[in-house]
Amino acid sequence: MTNDTKIALQQATEAITAARDNADQEKRVCLAQIASELPARAAEVAKRIALEQPEVTKALGKEGIAELRADLQTAAEDLGRQFVAATDEIDWPLGTSYSKVDNRHVHSALFNRFYGRTGALTKVLTTHGYNTGQSEPFLPQYLYTESSFTPLAAALTALGVATESFQMAKRADDDATVDNLWGD
């Protein structure tokens, strides 16, 4: 270890810690935003289905629709809590010095985690008489706005770059230490 490599490693350690903290904060902000918007977005999807199946909607009447909306609100809030709790369970992408994380990469990570987990929302519709067919009406991408992922994508890119810098600084420090110990 030389003084220069020691300083570079310390700076890289500080940079990766700051980048990780920022990325973690952006993850929490992103997932909290999804959770807060989820009930309204689920209601939009449900209304579209209600418009596609007017006979079911008419049969439910005002009271039935109010009950459906309350049940949907409850299911959406529960799913929102699942989004917030999944911060560490999502396989977040990391950028590199050669490629940045785009919003679509964040969407893919969220999709992979939540596809097939929106069944409670679908169940509300089917319980109230709507036919959802073979398709899943509540795909994850219907439950958030991909363009809102920009701050998180930037933070994940910065974390990836900081990770690369840390690895290079660590390698340089390890090499300098071995050279020093070897004595040649």
C-alpha cells in the first residue's frame, strides 16, 4: 500500500458509500411514489374494464360500484405496501462507465418483481362479476409512470460507476501492497 493508493481507496470508499446512500434514497422515493399513485391507477384500469363490460357495471349499480371501488382501494393500498417493502428484493440495474441505466431498465426490474403479483386487484374485479379473461388487466407498467424513474436511473448509474472506481482503487491498492511486501 502506498500513500497514493491508500488515499485513492479512501476516496473511492467514500464515493461508493455516498452513491449507495443516494441510490437507496431514490429507490425509497420511487417506490413510495408508486404506492401513493397505485389506488388511482388501479381505479383507472378498473373503470376501463367497467366501460368494456357495461352490463356488469349496470347490474352492480351505484352501491355495487362503491363497494367494488372500496375493495379495489384496499387491495391497491396493500399492493402499494408490498412495493415499498420490496426495496431490497428488487434486482436493481447498475450502470457502468460505458452504459447508463435508463428508465426502461428500472421498469424491467419492477416488472420482474411484480408481474403476477397483482392478482388481488384482478380478484376484486372478478368477485364483482367482471370477466378479465386470460390476460392480466393490472400489468405493473399500468401502475406507474416510467418517465418518473429518471432520478433513480441516474442514481443507479452513479452507483455502478462508483462501484467500478472502488474496484479499480482496491485493485491498485492491493497490487501496491503486494509489491511493497514482495520487496522487488
